[in-house]
Amino acid sequence: MSRTEHDLIGDREIPESAYWGVHTLRAVENFPISGRQIGQSAELVAALAAIKEAAAKANEELGHLAPALAEAIARATQDIREGALHDQFIVDLVQGGAGTSSNMNANEVIANLALEHLGHAKGDYALLHPNEHVNLGQSTNDVYPSALKIALVFALRRLDSAMDEIEHAFRERAHAFAGIIKMGRTQLQDAVPMTLGQEFASFATMIAAERHALRRIEAELCVLNLGGTAIGTGITADPRLGELTVVHLRQITRLDLTLAEDRIAATQDTGAFVSVSSGLKRLAIKLSKIANDLRLLSSGPRAGFGDIALPAKQAGSSIMPGKVNPVIPEVVNQVCFEVIGADVTVTLAAEGGQLQLNAFEPVIYASLERSIRHLEHAMQTLARNCVSGITADAGALRHKVEQSIGIVTALTPYIGYVRATEVAKRAHETGLGVARIVLDEQLMEKDTLDAALSASAVLGNAA
């Protein structure tokens, strides 16, 4: 069974069971790109539905939409926001047309679901039309970027939860390792002592800083160009529609949304998306650095650093029995590489806009949505499958500190930099310990030396 729908290009047969229509069908045929449909981005579908609901209510209040139609549209959008018919949003996230196909997919699904609520058949557009009623006073060019911004706010809040999880995993390990002394390193060489707890606490602090940075970006995303229609001038829309739509949208989403003062500028400006991408790249850079450190610290385990032991998750080799690899940090690294690359895509797409519109917002959103989703999963697996199970041999780490030439730094206040350098050189050449050389050369009294090399002295505030 099918129904016939018509558009600018001509007639097409649409499956009777489909809530989407001819515009969606052509988009599916034209854009078989990423394999990821807009319906797989729950935040985007919900944002599109929320905007359509808010616009319907605003148009009803302004006398442009009959109450029965407005109520049917609102009921349909509420069903969609609660999870209904996401499988009917079948357009690829990456598409030509500046997002028109996504907007029309939403218009058609909402119109047909609303028609059913009114007791009419799908496709009976004489009563309730995707363009005439669902899209009344709107354009893709104000609906789509506004929906992307709202969707990203909620996606980032989901990411924030994953960041909170990994931050707390590092803080828990920091607490567990608080009393374990080890050598700190700079440029991969022994530096000065620290605690393993300090090292893990620094990882948590780095993640926390990026959480706060991403939260600050939310304010940029909450400025919308609704009511601006095609290029921001508001052509075909009631001058009051944008403000009233935002009022209803604030109630629906519970976000602190505002209307842009200059909607012509806002329609072409992708700066908020660039800010999100930059924030994700910053997070990826720090997260990848942390993953690098976990791999280095666990390297060996006997012929490498061997400072920590990562939980064994799977056999590491098809040829080397007993080998276990740091597979969780490795996958985190790869996600971070991907996110850094996606930032280049967003940068080029944002720069590539011309005049009053940026046509490349689909790939901007697809890149950001993938980065957020993959970072979320990467941090969850890092927290649950790696960090929470990390262990350390306190005795072995202390022995490394005691044998390290790096502790000579603690003696410079007593014997000076020049003599400390000579002690370090002799220790390196002879293999003798720093303390042994200092006592042999009578550079310090034993009591003073013991005090200088005590945990409280070499760790300072960390002791």
C-alpha cells in the first residue's frame, strides 16, 4: 500500500505506513553519506520537535493557526519528544541543502502524526500541511541551527556526566595512592619525588577544568535566531513570532534561551559551534595526554616504568603468551585523535559559509555529535574498565626513589647547586647512592642528611 505525494520535482509513491513524505524520500536518495540518520540523534529530534511545538503555540496565540491544528501539532511533537517515531527521521545527518532535509523530515512526520490524532489519513495535507502549518512562520535557516544548539546543550550535559565519572575515578585512586611515594619525571627523566596520589589527583583536576570550560559554552548555544526565517530579516513571519516562540521554548526545554539581537548576524554566525568544537578538542588533548601517561606508567611491566599496573582486560598477542596490552588507554587515544580531526572539519565548515547563510551546518553537527558521543563512551570505559582497577607496588616505587639520583635536588639548600651536581655525576658514574656519597665526602651530618631526605622534606606540601 502506498500514497502519492507531490513536490516541486514531481510525484512520488510513499509507503502508506511511512510518516515521512516526498521531501524526506528525495533526501534519503540524495544523501547516502554517513549511514547515521538524524533519528539516531535523540537530542536533535527532540529539539526539532520542541521548536515545532513552541512555534505552533505561538502561532495559535497570534491568531495564525487554528486551535485544533495547533493542539494536534503540539500533541504530535510531545509524542516525539517522549521517544515516538524516531525511526521515521531517516535523513542522513550529513546532507546538502543547509539542513532543509532535516527540517522537512520533521515537518512531514509531525504533520502526519498530527493528522492521525485528528482522525485523518497520513498524507491528507489539505487539512494539515507540513509547510503551511507545521512550518508556519519558519525557515530551515532559523529552525535548524536553533535545533542544533539546543541538541548540543543536552548532549554536552550528557558528556558532563561522563566527565564527572572519570574525574571521580581519578580522585578515588588519588585517595587510595595518597601515601605512596614515587619519582616524578620531566622529559622522561627522573626529576624529584612526589606521591602517586598527587599524580592521579592532577589527572582529576585537568578533567575538572575542561568540565567548567564546556559548561561556560552553554550560554553561547542558548542564543537563537528564531523568527529570522530565511536570512534573519523575518520575511513571511509575524514580527512577534520569534520572541513568543522562544518564550514557549524556554518552558518546554527549561533552558535559559534568548533571542539574538541581530538575527541577520546570528543566521550566518557559527561561532557557538566553533566554541563547542574547540572545547571538545581541548578535552581530547588532555584526555589523550592522560592516556599516554597511563600507558607509560604501566609500561613493562618489568622492562619499563612499571609504576602502576593496569587491570588486565584481554590477551594482548596472538604470538606472545602472557602479554597484556593497555587496550583501554589505547582506545581512548584513538577517540581523541578522531575528535582533534573533527575540529578541523568544523573549522573549515564554519569558515566556508558565504554571505547570509552557512550551508555546512549538517557536517558541523555530525562532527560534534560524533565527538561528544565517542568521548562520552571513551571516558566511561576508561573509568570503569581501567582507572578503577589500577594498582601499585608501594615498596617498589619507594625503592626507585631511594636509588634515584633525582633526590639530590633536595640537598641543594644544604650543599649548593655545584656540589649537588658533582654528587649526582659521581652517583651516575659509580652506581652508588646519593646518601652514601654525601656521607663519604662528609658534605653533611647524618642527622641533617636524614632530615633532608625524609618524606616530609622531599615532598614538601604533599607529605
